[in-house]
Amino acid sequence: MAPLDVPSAILQRRSIKRFRPDPIPQDLLHELLELTVAAPSSWNLQDWRIVVVEEAEQREALCDACYGQGLVAQAPLVFVFAADPTAWERDLEPIFEKAKASGAWPPKVVEYLQQAVPDFQQNLGDRNREYAIKDAMIAATHLVLAAESRGLASCFLNGWEEDAVKRVIGAGEDSQLCVAVIVPVGLAAESRSNPGRLDLEHNIFRDHLSKPYRR
């Protein structure tokens, strides 16, 4: 099928709780991953760590770690979006080199960032976790819209025991990784109607919270 355009994917997408077991072709999985990691991130750190859980035994273990939510075991693919708050401490040269090679970041910009990035991240302190989770959530949003555009369903999942999830994906208990969100993906085994959204004036404002948005 031809991919949906972005507005159609946004408006059509629903959170699906029941999935068919049909496997997802590896070429399509690769395409989804390419679109997922096209997401922006702070300083382009790409500080997400995405584990694609495919094997049935692994999905069952992950289901247990998610308090028995059945859609985790049902869906043929489950994406665990982990966030690495220490990513900035690693060798950032591969990121800088790619940006220089593409012409996006001139050498002078890279020279500045080589010092600015660690300085900024170090000053964040405990908020490094928050920033990394934000980046992972942005990438997860790319995934669900890409999946919808290709005829696949998805669900942002809440509810898991973090240490148990980390054990399933092979992260040591002392790892700094944190779990941002878990997203089952596959062909829908149900249809869901749009439950509707509040009128924009309920929670959107112009300039100040005292001025509700009105067209």
C-alpha cells in the first residue's frame, strides 16, 4: 500500500489493544527503524536505546514485566524505548563526523560543540534522565506514525516494573538506562473509534493561561 500522508496518519491512528500474530517483514521493520531514528534529539545525541523484541519467549517475559498486559505477548514486534542519560559521556566524534560530512555542522560549529555539549550536560545533573526520556519519547512518536502510515497498529504502553524490563532486554541492574515507553506494533485485531478531544479552548492558550485559544 502507498504510505499515508502525515496528517492522515495522525488523525487515523488509534491505540490498539489486540493484535494479529502475523509477522512483520524485515524490510518493513528496517524502514520503521530508519524513520524512528530520524527523530530529533537534544544536541543530536540520539540518546535512545531501542530494543526490538521479536521472539515469542522474550515477548512473554516482557509481558510479565508489564504486569501481564496481553498485547505485549500478542504483537509480533514490541519496541522498548530506553533512554541513556549518560550518552553524552561517551565518544561523540561519530556524531560530529557525520554532521561535518553532510555539511550540516561546519568545523567551527563542531569545535564549539565539542566543549559546549559536555559542559551543558554536566550542568544538567539529575535532569539528564529527563532530557534523555524526552528524546526517546520523540523517537517513539515517530515510530507510531510511521507504523500507521504503513498500515500497522500500535499502542503507547504504560505500566511496567522497570528492573524487570531491564532484565528482559539485558540491561544490568546497575545500568543507568531508564525505560521511557514500550510500544507494541503489528496488524490490528480490532478497530477503535475516535473517542474525541476537548475543544481547543479547554487546554490551549494564546500567550498566557488567562487567554484560552479561540479561532
